[in-house]
Amino acid sequence: MQITLPPDLEQFVQLQLNNGSFLSANEVIQEALRLFQRTLPQDLTTDKLKEALQIGIDDIAADRSKRYSTVTELATDIKQLARQQQQSRPSL
């Protein structure tokens, strides 16, 4: 599989490599997909997807959304939400 990224995402991947967070671009993409996969409901049906999309549209219309000027800002928020989610899970 070959994936083409837009320049801003390529820069984000390169930044992760440069700061030593990951050893390869593959690791960055794999971790991003794992995080994305964890956020998706396991029983995602068409009706549930439509409902989720409508909630998002309603949130945007009601100004309950946030605009990101860079991919780095978005990634920072995603990482913070993932940390919060991990901390709120009961330990086994």
C-alpha cells in the first residue's frame, strides 16, 4: 500500500521523526491509525454514522466547534484527548 500525504501532514510526520518521537514514517502513520481506530465505535452502522455526522453539523452550526490553523495544533489536541481518555479508564 502506498499513501500520499498533503504537504502539511508530511511536515507533521517529519517533525515527529526529527524530535525523536518515532523512528520511521510508518510508525507515525500506524500510531495515528491506531488512535483513530480507538475513537471509532465498534458497531458503526450507517444510521449511527448519519446520526454522528448530524451531531457534528449541529455543533458547527451552533458554534460548538474549534478551527485549527495547523495540523500540529490538531495533533496536540488529539494527543491530549487520548491522554485524558487513558487516565479516565480504570486500571486493571
